[in-house]
Amino acid sequence: MGVETIQACDILFVKANTKQLLDMKEIEGLELESDRHKNWGKLENKEMALIEVVIGRNSDLIGGTLETTNFRQRYNCVVIALQKHEELIQERLSQITLSFGDTLLLRGAKDALAQIKREPGLIVTEEMQLESFRTEKAPIALAIIAGVVILAVLGQPILVTSIIGCVLVVLTGCLTMNELHDSIRLDVIFLLAGVIPLGLALENTGGAQYLAQLAAGSAAYVPPLVVLAIFYLMTMTMTELISNNATVVVMVPVGVATAQLLGLDARAFILAIMFAASTSFSTPVGYQTNTMIYGPGGYKFLDFTRVGLPLNLLLALVTPIYIYLLWGL
């Protein structure tokens, strides 16, 4: 063959794995087309979606590969990644033998993914919409956020400014009413509704005072800085087992009562509790994000402990000292 000059609108047929195709998609001036010459590059993001499926026992894909089963032509979607026995695979996907329990991450048009939902041999575990960003609304959103923060700094109630900000992002089109509704974390609201009474009960029954006296008793043997560190460690341990919201609600009354008994600044104890409640690093159950990546990431329980525990101990040593130096006791 002679040397061919590539010109505009030429169509090139290439054989590549998923990663190589994704890399080519980023090259300026290239557009990917499907096997049927349907231009995927011109599809708007709102027409595309991601879906995660698990291969069931009765699937006829078992024993075959994506290539031998003509998966792409059959379902008109692309396999982005495959998880097999806790191993995440992103290269040479077409050569992997499919088995029962394998998880596939698929990208395609909504109508194509709707067909997959009707397949008896595929179990849909999660679906994510690829919605386009409203980049033209970004300056408005940033201005509203800045306004909320500035008004709060100037002394306006943060609750009032936040509500005004929420109304403005809807009126200006930064968010739709459906998006606003979906962003409301009802689980957190119900969690606080259930846990706040526990904190009140602990305070009204004298339980917080009792715990405060036990903690304050250590002040006769150790300096106030160590008492602050004890509260940090207590909070850090609790937040690994229950939510950070619940930990704060339970520990803040105890910390304030202890500070009052010792004649110390309660703000230092509140800060220690606040920072410690945000250090859910050592277990996969202490925070929602840890739990979300625990299974899909193929992690084990001790993976969190190996990485998170040294970080927790380092922060437990440094944070109380910085609080003491910056805010005092």
C-alpha cells in the first residue's frame, strides 16, 4: 500500500481495547462512531447513562467473552469495566471469560439500557444518569454561595441565609425542583430526629454530668491538655462505630459539662469533638463514603484499619495540641 493522506471526514476502522478507545476519544478532532455508524459523539449526555449489572445464574453469557457473545452489537452499549472475584479489570475486556457473579459497568443510550433491564440473565444493581453540567450557571451559583457565606460572616443567621440561597439557586435555574428534592438527605434528617433526643436524655437525666465527672476526675492526675486528648480519643472511637452526627450529639453535652466543671473554655472541647467526629478512617462502617466503596472497591475490613488507624493516631496526637496552642483552655 502507498502512503495515504488522512483528510477531514475520513472514517478509520481500528481494533482497540476499552482504555485505548477512551484515550482516542480525548484526541481533539476525532469522533468515535458505533459499528452501525451511529455517531456516539453527537449524543447529548442527557441521553446517555451508566448502569451496573451482575451476571445471573441463567445468563447465556456465562462461559463466553464479550467478543464471542457479540455483547456490544447485541445490547448496543459499551462495557467500561468488569469486576471478577473482587478484581477490577479495565483492559482487554473482550478476552475475559464471563462467569456467574461478574459485575459489568455499562455505558449506553437509555433505550439500550432499558433492554438490558428486561434481560432475565442480568441483574441491575445500580443506574447513574450522565447529566450535562450547566456551565453557564456556574458564576450565578458561585455568587449565591459567596453571598450566603458573606452575610453569615457579617452576623446574619446562617439558617436564614442558607434558606435564601436555596430559593435563589432554584429561581435562577441552577437547580430544578426535582434536583432540589433529590438532594434532600432524608436519612440524615431521620437520623438526627432519632439521635438528638438521645443527647437530650443523656443531658436531662444527669448522664452527661456523670460522664463529665468521670472525665473530670482524671484532671486531678493529668493536665487539662490530656483531658482534652481523652475526649478526642473517646469521640474518635465512637465515630468509628456510629455516625459522626450521632457522635457529636452525644459527646458535645459531655464536653461542655466537663469544661464547666474544670473551669475551662468549652469551645476547645467542642472543637476537639468536631474534628474527632470527622476522622472515620479505621473502619468501613463509620461513614457512608467508606461503606459505599467497601464492596465495589474490593476492599477488606483490615484495609481501612491498616491505613486509617495510623492516620487516626497521628491526628489524635497533633489536633489537641494545635487546639491548645490556637484557642487555649
